[in-house]
Amino acid sequence: MAEDAGVHTLPITVEYGERELTISPTVVETDRGLVLCDVGPQSAIGGLETHLRSLGYDLEDIWLVVLTHHDGDHAGGLSELNERVDAVVATHHAEAPYVAGERDPIKSDGDRYPPVAVDIELVGGVRIPTVAGPMEVVATPGHAPGHVSLYFPDGNLLVAGDALVADGAEPLDGPKPQFTPDMDRAIESVETLADLEIDHTLCYHGGYVPQGSDRIHEICDQLRE
């Protein structure tokens, strides 16, 4: 798979709910250690550890966890990870109450993962230094109230979270309506991404796609029809 130097996807197949699910957390190298973008559900930690060892790292090398949003398939394993690693936890300020347990996750039906305190509440425009250049937080709400994507302008690389997906009929597609409570805002977020210079995309559901701005503009047009 083509990747920017210092950015690695960690595809893992896990049991989630009553189905098997393949997810793609991303890890980014920095001078301080690793930034993990999304953790996965409670069953994902072993898979993360195996992938990191293949890259020459351990779980203990993670110093920062950035959650794109609070859904259980992205944040459910955070409590277990924190039992092993003393990592800083960051997410958008609109997602923090769900992660920390002040509110139940929107799609949980009352059954939630163990809450974890949020150390840093992010906003759009924040940049985190990495080996791959600055990692910029892009606010992309809709799939969740404070969903964020992560953009690497030096490599024109987008880590899309669930703002875009790559596990359907199209190599790259818009958010899934059945899992997106506010589709109007989600469409606006895709339009925000279309304004960026993107050559390739990492989706949490579907992994790496060698497509970017041209395809995202097409998705905007389709969603607005």
C-alpha cells in the first residue's frame, strides 16, 4: 500500500456487535513517539499491538490518541489501551462529553463502552507536528456532532475517519446515510474536504484509496442531486 513516510494504516478484523468488521486505525510517527488516530472497539488492542511490533514499535510508544469521533468502533478500546499506556486523549470539544461518559453515545442504545477522560478538546485548524509534516484537524461534523478528519498538506493525504468511506461499491464514497444522524452537515463536510488539495485518502472503513480531490468533487455533486 502506498503511504506517506511516517503514516501507517493498521487494518484489523474484529468482532463488533454481532458481526465481523474490518477497520483501519492510523498511526503517525512524531519526534515524541506515536500518534494513534482512532483505537477501534474493545477487541482491537491485540491487533494494534501486533501491527505496531511489525513496524518496530510497542503500544507504549503511543503518546497521543486522536479520536475522529466517539462511536464505539472508534473509541471503544480506549479504556483498555489506557490501562497499558499513559497516553494523552484528544477529540473535538463536541465529542468529549460522549467519550468521557457525560452523555451516552448517540448510536449506543444505552449500551456504552467504558468512559475515558479527555485531556485535550480540539477545534478545526489545530496542527500537530509529525514526521509527515503538520497534521491538521479539519472539522467534518455530520456523521457525529464533532467528527474531525486529519489532513497532511505536505503529502496531500487525508485521514477521513467516517466522513468518507471506501468499503462500498465505489473505491471512495460519501458517508453512509444509515449511520449518519445529520446528513446535511455531513454533505457540507464533504464540501469542506473538496476544497483541500488531496491526492490520496485513508478511510477508517476501507483503508487506503489512491483517490482525492477529483473524486471528492464527484461525491459532492452526487450528494447534492
